[in-house]
Amino acid sequence: MKKLFGFSMMCLMALTMAAFVACDKENGTPDDANNNNDSVKPATYVDLGLRSGTKWKDVNEVNEADAEYDYFTYDEAMEKFGDKIPTYEQYGELIDSCQWTWTGDGYNVTGPNGNSIVLPAAGFRFCEDNQYNPGVYEVGTYGQYWSSTPSSSPDYIDRCAWALVFSSHRFDLNETWTRCCRLSVRLVQN
């Protein structure tokens, strides 16, 4: 009788644990959210309340080939992420529809619905063959993020692309970036 009672209790505990896991999954809690590493938070897409419905990822993409800065060339970014990279129009909507607040090392970008993302001033790296300006620049004071939109100038369409460019006193789109430069990447979900 004691063995049957013990077995029944073990089954009940197993069913209870399965119910908790299923409940977490229904509520959108990631599988690894219950591990004891509270400093690791899975990336999510944030609804900023934009008219287009575009959601913005809450962290920059990681580049294992450039683990110190996580920069990508335009071609690397397009090959790896494709249409998940924001377009010129999506960055334009982010600029025009959101409140941008300088934090000292990037921008807190708050959408019409009050939700926000942070865009760090992660700096950039010039093209590796640039003999005059090699190296990493402006970390903490300047941010550059690739768009998926190539240059609109016929002279530069194969060599340049649009990018979000910002510092503490301005944020705008610029098409002068040579595709071999290494910039940050932030993804969107349509």
C-alpha cells in the first residue's frame, strides 16, 4: 500500500510539473526563462505602436566573427539576416514617429504607445583596406546601423547603402556608407 501511495505521489508531482511548463509556454515564457541565470534575458521584438505595425528587436545582433564589437559589413548582414534588416522607410518611421532621448551612450527610442528600445552608440569600423582610417571609431558617442536599402544614386548603387547614423545632437539616415564598412545591425519583424 505504501509503494502504491508513493508511486501515486510521484505521478501527481510529475503531472503538476508538466502543467507548470505547459502554462509557461502558453504565456509565452521561454524555456530558458526559469533557469537560475537571471542576467541572461532572451531577445524579444517590441511593439512601439508604429502605424506600419513593425516591431523592433530589443538588442543588436551578435557577430561571432567580430565578437568585441559585433559589427557587420553590408553584404554579411544581408546574407545572414535578409529582409529582417530595416528598410530606409522603416528607419524613417522610427525617426518620425518616436521620441528620441540621448542616454549618454545611445538613444532610448520611445514609440507612440510608450514602449521603448535602446539603440547603443556602438561606433563603427572603416573598411579594412582604408589605409588612412583603419580601426574602430566613436564607441559610446556615435551609432551606425545598416538598413537593407542600397544607395539610390546610380553611381553608388553597388558600393553604398543607407544607414541610420546618430550622435548626441542628431539622428538621421545617410547613404554615404561604403558596404565594406562595419556597422551595427538591429532587426525588425513585420
